[in-house]
Amino acid sequence: MLAGATSTRNSRERQTVCLIVPPSLFLLDERVFMSLGILKVAAVLEREGYAVEMLDLSGVENYEEVAALHASSSKARFFGLTATTPQLPASTKILRVLRAQSPRARIILGGPHITLVNAAYKGEKRRGIEGRATLAYQKLAELYDILVAGDGEEAIFSALSENPPKLVDADDPHSPLFLNNARLTELPFPARRLVDVDSYRYEIEGLRALSLIAQLGCPFECGFCGGRESPMLRRIRMRTTENIVLEMKQMFRDYGVRGFMLYDDELNVNPKMVELMREICSLQDQLGVEFRLRGFIKSQLFTDEQAEAMRKAGFRWILTGFESGSPRILQNINKKAAREENTRCVEIARRHGLKIKALMSIGHPGESPETIRDTRDWLLEVKPDDFDVTIITTYPGTPYYDHAVQDPGKRNLWVYTYKKNGDRLFSQEVDYTEVADYYKGDPNGGYQSFVYTDYVSAEDLVKLRNQTESDVRQKLKIPFNPSRTPQRYEHSMGQQTILPSNILRVSFNKSIATAD
């Protein structure tokens, strides 16, 4: 190695980066799926010689105390937080703790929320307006030293540079930081060893399971879905079949898991999906084991060939965002799947021995008691093996948020109109840095709606959601498992003692986190 390269690597080793996963206080069980995006960033940093501390606060009730305790003794000059929109209030509290304990540290925010806000903000700039996305972006810019939008794996180095920009925008296809298929494949696998893998609890058909992401992006334009104007979340980027199978092999060897949750938006947008299934079969033959898998598919793209290949590969469950049983709502949300296509999808799954979970949502433009009844009736007709019914939230980066206009008579009310028929959706303004009450995962009376339509109030949306859930589960004899949280996990998301491998672990119970 050249002397200059050695000097650079040594200087990086003296730079410690602490990456933080905030808690998800809105969940019934936070230790189900680990946050893979930030673990990919950790793996890239380690490959380049940085020392990485991982503070995983998932499931830690006294997370502010733990963050303060770690920051008070950490060697880190840089703290990087990831946050979904519902995690942002907890991230804001952690930020304040870090400011108090490490006032000279650089604090970086990356992850889905800033990516969505930045996409909405850029949309407002293109339209020459300063709306709520601009205000949301400006608030984040005031709170955090550096913002990273889009693919963080290579953007992190810009954020760590001597004179970084306020925004590192890796959500631009013209940027060298925007990943393509080849660079995505070349990235190291998530550094799962930096978190307490054994504390994450998930099973598929009785087998312990971990999650992985085989591809990025979804090209469809559903009105309620986040990131429809974010290239990172819209453009499909795919790893090679060989690379995906190699990660599964490594997960089996490192952790002994035979269950795999493929957390891609839609597996069957991959034209090589059947090839991938065949290679997963070959891996099982090579290892002499059987896998069990679970993942998401797009209903109108689903075929008998795909279903047969998935079953042979070990799939026993698939999940599909059907969203509604009402033709009117399917049109209004730009789902591009008719009710009949959704029914056909269930029939294909059943022919090939695949259980199917129907992911449904209410609160869309034009929603009414009648359209919600259509959803209930469709569920009773097709008889899925499991289902969710959730109330939508108008996240930044969704068309419902980005293209809404402020009600002239009510400052905190925004109105989205579906132009083809005039159906409207009303949403209350939410300060996402402080509030997560809109996101309740407990169907036993825990839901709260911040949206309503011309035909159904926010209060009645909650009542109708609960009635639909209860009625369908009772008639189809589908039990509700209170230990799971469908809204977060399946709707298409360390402490003090530094061990030799830079692992920060937290031992926690229901009330307190303590050092190992």
C-alpha cells in the first residue's frame, strides 16, 4: 500500500462515527426488523477504515438517558441518525441530548424522512412556491448540521468531509452519489454484527428469520405512497441474482437463520425474479437445508409461473397492497390494478399453496361508508389468510401531501383533489418533528385519524376501520395477534461498553436499559 494511502486510512481510523437508530415508540414490538439502511452505511464506513459505533435504541424505553450516557464518553466527532417520519420526534429528542453532551460534534440526519421532505421541497421550488414542504425542510436544516437525502452509502463521505454542504443530495439521478445497479451490487452487506442480532424476534412458519433488501425502488405512482417524486424511491435498482443469494448464504452461516423476509417494495417488478427463485432453490440444495421466505408482490404482475417458483424456493407467505375493494378508490389512488386483478392474484396464490396477507387502507380521496363497505365485502369474498386495515397518513413526499393546497379558511387544513372526478381528501397539518400520534399500531382502540373526506369524518374513519377489522376477522376466523404491529412491519419502514469490534450493546427490559 502506498504511504499516502496508509496515512489517509490511519487518519480515518482516528475518526469515529456513531450511527444511531432511534426507537419506534409507536410500535408494539420494536425488535422485529433491524434497520438495514444505516447498517449498510456502517459497512461502507468500516470498509474505508472509519471506526464505527452503533447505538441501536430500538425497544429502549429510556433512550434519552442511554443516548446521553453514551455521548458523554463517546470518541465520536460525528453522529449520524436515520429516521422514518414516525421516528422523527424521538430523533429530535436524541438530537437535543447530543447537543448538550457533545456540543462540538457534527450531527447528521439521513433516512426516509429527510429524503421525502427534500423531494417535496424541490417540487415546490420547481413550482416557484414556498409551502409546507419548504417550511419542513427549513426546520430540519435549523436542527441538524448536515442533511443527507437519498442513497446514503456514498453520500456519508460528503457529510463527513471538512467543508460539507448543508444538504448532501444523493436523490438526484445525475449525481455521482446516486447508486446504479453495478454500484449497488458492489456495496458490502449490512453490518448486522454491529447490533444485537439475537434480540430481534421474527419467525416465518416457525423458523427464525431475518430481513434483507434485494432491490430498491418502485415505479408505480400510488397517491398515498411516500417518495413518488423521489428518484431514489421511484427508480428500480437491482443487485445481481448471485449477489442476493450470496447474502442469504452469509446470513445462514453467520446467524443460522433459515427464514428470510425480503423487504423489497415489489419482488415481481424484477424481470429475473423466477431466476432468483431458482438460485435460492439451488442454494438450499447446496446447504442441505430448507428455507422459508416471505415478501411483497404486485398483484397485477403476479403470474402462475412466479407463484410456482416462489413456492419451490420456500415462500409460504406473500403480502400485497390491494388497498381497497372499491373500484372508485382504486381509481382515485392511481393503483393501476382493478378489483378483478386483485381477486385473480389471490386465486393464483391459493392454487400454488401460498398464503396471502391483504394490506388494505382507508381514508383516501372520495372515501365513504360505502367504499369502506366495498373493502369489507371484497375481503369476505376472497378470504385472505390475513389482512391489515390501516388509516392513511399524508406523509411528505406523497402526492396527497405534495399536491395539496391550504384551505383558505383554516390555516392548519390542507386539501388534495383528485382531478379526474373532484374527490377530495382533507388533512390536518402535523409537525412531524414533534408529533407521532397519527401513527398508532395498536388496533384495539389506538388509531387516530388526521384525515377525512367529504363523506366521512376523521372520527368515523376510526370507527369504520375498527368495525371492518372486527367484522372480517370474526367471519373469516382470523385471530388478531396482539404481539405484532402490521402498520409498520408489513405495510409497503448499543450502550456504553465498547467491545473490540466496536459493538455497542444494550441489555434492556420493560423499564430500563443497562450496560452489558
